[in-house]
Amino acid sequence: MGGGVGSGGENSTEFNKYAAACAIVASMISIIFGYDTGVMSGAMIFIEDDLKIHDSQVEVLAGILNICALVGSLLAGRTSDYIGRRYTIVISCIIFMLGSVLMGYGPNYGILLTGRCIAGIGVGFALMIAPVYSAEVSSPSSRGFLTSLPELGISIGILLGYISNVIFGKLSLKLGWRIMLGIVAIPSIGLAFGILQMPESPRGLILQGRLGEAKKVLLKVSNSEEEAEVRFRDIKVAAGIDKNCNDDFVKPTQKTHGEGVWKELILRPTPAVRRILVAAIGIHFFEHAVGIEAVVLYSPRIFKKAGITGKEKLLLATVGVGLTKFIFITIATFLLDRVGRRRLLLISTSGIVVFLTLLGTCLTVVEYHTGGKVIWALSLSIVSTYIFVAFYNIGLSPVTWVYSSEILPLKLRAQGYSIGVAVNRLMNATISMSFISLYKAITIGGAFLLFAAVSFIGLLFFYFLFPETKGRSLEEMEELFSKGTRAKNENVELQNV
């Protein structure tokens, strides 16, 4: 085992309130992003009527944020290595605020799309940096909980967005959707000032050679001086600094502002780094390839296909989706450090396969039945949608961000994680921008049966390639993935119980 757990200092089971406060503040940017995702599902109903746009423009509007987020996440990796994790979050807030102002103004489709693009860059920054920051201030015993807070923030934001649809949807057509989209600029600027009160990540400080500052932060986010010393020593070793060095400032022995990282990640990775990168990219791919965005963004269309009519009823039904997401991701945050990442992931993906299959089958029956309404199929379609959302948020959703933020080696973490987030946004955009065309081509039931098949492939991927990381220090992950086979990984998992 690596030094962190083996010495006992960093494996403290106490809960550090200061580290929790830092992670909570960092995760609040995710609430803002989640709000934008949730509110757009309802706002699009009104935008279509007001701006007279067609389905292909709706798809572009839904997905363009994630294309731009892909660019933002790649920029954020290098940015966070240069200016630190904390200031990268501030930049995210400012960019998102500018985008929100433009969307709230939105006199025509072009300006609305431009605002959504700018907001997307801010989203890419936020999605990349918030989990990394949370992971780097956390101890192994609470890292699952604290690193899942950004995903919990997204679910809170989505629920608030759905509620906003219901409230502001009662205003005039021209005013309602603009307030829905523009109001989020206010908390964005407030959060930018709040984040400046947070400390920089200790691992980020050590990468810059600022050892004195890093040690002060570690004393605050650790439960004891012994734990702080163990974490301090392990991070120095990972950064290429002599573990016995106690100078306030040193120049690290390896380049730490992103130089050479792509070579170590892509061109000449070690076998362990290659497995880590495959795992990080793979989990981000499957998080959206299972089709969750089709439900989050287009749930009004799904419920309409299932027999719910009227704008108000459709918007209320989407609130149920947001509430289900919030409840189950809240439960997951408390289970990650108890049950473990791997077990939750496998349970979650298994449930996703079953209920996507049921949803696709029921919607197919509804679509092809010609003798009046099939009540049982309509009812099961709605129930399956909610249960699919529940299984997704009990495991795959939070584990994606926790797992990928903790497995990458320190020097490769920011830019390696940014690749995973870029893939995540690409898949999100792919589903967002193609779902209407997809279900028109193969029916809405066929679309969800396709997602079920992809989910089954994801289940096999997770089963064979993902070791348990619960209780491991960040500095031990490379050793864990060097084991290679699932059988050896199971032995590691048993040792952590």
C-alpha cells in the first residue's frame, strides 16, 4: 500500500467541517449550471412559440451549450495549473454570468444562441474544476461525499430550474422565458466574490512550489497534525519534491504548469496511466450515452407521448423528474464512502438497463397501438422514466465525477480530468442535439431501447475495468490501477472493507 493509508494518518474517519465548507462553496457553481439545464427544458416550449424556431434549431439550442463546454473544460485544465483551482472557479462564474445576461436579453435566436455558447464555456470550466478542487481538499474517508457535492448541486439546480419553469411560465410569453434564463446572472457574480474567501487547493499550491501556504491549508482541512503531515509528505512526493523538504517555497523538480502532460497522458503513458485514462474517459462517455439528457431536456415531449397534455401538466411532470433526481443523488452522497464507488456503479447501471428497456417497450406499445389509449403502457412509461432517473442518480451520475477526479495522478489530474469532461460534454451535446431526429427516425420507443443496449455495454465495461477506490489516498491510485486484472482488483476491494 502507499504511504497515505499505510501510515494511518490520512485514513482518519472524522469529518472535517472546514474541508466540507470549502467543497460546498466550490460546488455552488454546479447549482447555477444545473439550473440552466433544468430551466431550458421548459423555456424551450416558450422560445419555440415566441421566436418561431423549428425542431433543428431547438436541438442546436439544447446542445450548443455542451459543445462550448467541451472547449471550456479543455481550457480549464491548463488554466487551473497556471492560476490555481480557486481563480479558475471565479473565471467560470464571470463567464457564465455574461452568457446569462445575453440569454436573458435574447431579442432573437442568434443572440440567444451566442449567450448560450458563452455560458457553455463557463459550464466547461465549472464541471472540470469543482470536483477536482473538492477531491484535493478532502481526506479519503470523506472524499466520496465531498466530491459528489458538485453533482448534488447540479441536481438541486435542475430542480430549481423546473420549479422556475412553472412559476415564470405564468408570465407573458415574451417576458417569462427571458427571466427564466437571465435571473441566474445574479447568483453567478455573488458566488465569484464568495469563492475568493476560500483557500487554494493544497495540491495546487504544492504544484506551484508554495509549500508553506499548502501546509497551512492542510492543517485546516485535516483532522490532526499527523494527518496533515502524512498528506503533505505524500503530495510532495507526487509533485517530485523531496518529502523531507520543509522550505516555504521551492521550485518543483518536474514541470507542473502543464508542460509535457499530454505526452505522458496520450503519447507515452505507463500501463497504469493508460488504464486510468480509459476508465476516466469511459465513465464520462457512458454517463450521457445512456440517454439521461433525453429525459432531462425533453421530458415534456416524452410525457406528451405518454398521454400527458397541457403545458402546465407537462411542466409539473418535469418537476417530478427533478425531485426524483435530487432525492436519489442526495442518498448517493451518503452511500459513496460506505458502500463504495464500484458497487453503487454496478447496481445503478443494472437498474438503468432494466428500466430503459421497459420504458422503450411501453412507448413502442403506445405508439403502435391503434385501438385507443393503452392505460397500462402509458402508466408504466411514466413510472419507468422516474425509476430510470432514480437508478441513474443513485450511482452513475455521482460516481462519474467522484471516480474520475480521484484516480488521475497529481501532475496529470487537471488536464487528464479535462479530457474526461470534454468527452462528457461531447456525449451530452450528441444526445441533446440528435434526440428529436433520432426518435423521428426510429420512434421514441426505439430510441430508448437503443439507450438500453448502450447501457448494457457500459455495465460490462464497469464490471471488468473498474477497481474499488473507497478509502484510498489520491497518491495510491496509480498503484491500484497497475494491478491490471479484475481478480486482483477484487482482492484490493476486500482489503478496504
